[in-house]
Amino acid sequence: MKWIIIVWLFLGVLTLSQLVLTNLMYPGNLTNAQVYFYPLGSFITGVLLLYVFLVPIFDYSVKYRPVFRFFLLALHAVLYVVLYLLLIFLFDSLVVEKTFENYGGRLKSYALVNFNNILKNYLFQVTILYVYEFIHNLRHEMRRKQDLETKLEVSKLQVLKYQLQPHFLFNSLNSVVSILEEDIKKAQDMLINLSDFLRMTLNSDFNKLVPLSLELDNLQKYMGIEKIRFEDQLEFILKIDEGTENVKVPILILQPIVENAIKHGFKGGTEKLTIAVEVETGGKKITIRNNGARLTAIRENFGLTNVKKRLKHYSPNRNSFRIYQEGGWVVNELILP
């Protein structure tokens, strides 16, 4: 309605300018009342009918099918024009002509001259209302689609979370079982560390990013579990450049990579497996290296697939993870969102 009123006011100013110019060029043909009051009366009548007669009926007609709505608005157009003519002519008789002589004949003559102009005004307003309705519905549909896409992505992350937790739990419990008969104290320490780690993962919101410092703390808890199992056969090196601790990363994004390195690293007969995590300046690139079995093929196991899917959620337009052989090191490279 705001834009209808603005445009209508603009047209009213044009009409006033036209009448003023006509009065200047042909003095005496128009009275001051006809020049100045007629545009004002037309504007007031139009705004009044817009609020109390046009918009309510237009909104009411939304619930009907398009064809029936068209006929309803067509019927309404006739009523609108008649009502407009009665009001504007009443205004003209009271303010401009100041007489009701031959009221019926003058009304008929006035209606024949102005019917088409008033109908065009009606169609103009209805067109703007249709355009607004279309844009409003389009925006609503776009927002609904975005909300659905967001909910879908959140659901995907939840699925990944529920997949990751049992996977990690089974692997860790297998590790506990493997040393239970050899060293009960170590098995107990592993279970305590495992309990702390699982409590952290269960309470984590996989939809949010966390500071890198928190993610590295979680990784060190996991490595504490594995160090009990492998003792001196496993070395963990952490190298972090200053100023990168508050970089935001997906939670539990590093642990599956390190777990994969441990799982496959010892297969080459390596006596001591070294895993080095490096965070470069700026914190947007993390590399995880291990000197274990050489990379003969990309191992698309559960852990790495999970990492790729989660990184793709945050950076859908770029390749955020790759694994390759560099000399004697297998390198996992992450590009953070």
C-alpha cells in the first residue's frame, strides 16, 4: 500500500501540474477549486477506498482458486468504480461546483467521462498488489527452502555424529580388551580416559565450530588412550604457531585422521610410528603426518569419509581435504572453513 500511495501521490502532483499549466495558458477556463481541490479529492478518495475497500477484498480473495478470484475481483472492480464515482462526484458537488442542481444528469455525464480512468486506477492498484503478493510468496518460498536445506544439513551432521561415536567406541573398547589380560592398571586408565573422551563427544554440538585449542585438547585425550596401548612404539608431536588457538574448526575433525594413521601406519612393519600435527600461521591449514606404511592407494574408510563430508558441509565449494605421500611421510592436509 505504501508504494501505491507514493505512486498515486506522484500522479496527483502530475495532474495538479497539468491543471495549473492549463489554467495559466487558458485563463478563465478552470476555477481555482477545479485546479486545486479536484486532485486533492481524487487522492483522498483513492486512499480511503484502498484501505477500507480494495485491500481487504484482495486479501480475502486469496483463498479462492485463480479463476474464481479473477471473477471476484472483476465484480469488485465494477463496485469500486461506482463507489469511487459517487464519492468523487459528491466531493465535486460540495467543494468544486457547490451545487446539486441537475444532480442525476451531471452524475451520468461525469461517470461517462471518468469511468475508464477510474477503472484504470483500479487495475493499476490491483497490479501492484499482485506484484507485491508474488514477491512476498517468492521470498517466503525461498526462506522455506533455505530452512529446509539448513535442517537437512543439520540432520546430516547429526547422522555423522551418531555414526562416529559408536565407531570410535568400538575401536577403543577393542584396544582395552587387547591389553586387559596383560596390564589391568593400564586397561583401567584407558577406560577412565575413554569415559572422559566420550563424555566430551556426547555433549558436543556438531553443528557449531569450536576453538582449535579445544579440538587439540580433545585430540591429546585420545592420544593418551592410544599411548597407553602402544607405549614407546607411538610418538605424538604437536606443533602450533602462535595466534592460532582461537581459530574455529569442526569439533572432533582431527581424531579420525589420527586414528586412521595409527590403524594403517603399523601395517608396514614400522617399529616406531610418529604422528606430527602441524598448524600453520593463520590457522587455516592443518597437516597431520605419519611415517608409517607408505600410501599405495587412498583408503576411503569410515573415518576419512566422515571427515570429508563434514568439511564439505562447511566449505561446499572447495576441496578441503586431501591425503598424499611426501617422501617417507603420509600427509593428511585439511583446509579449514
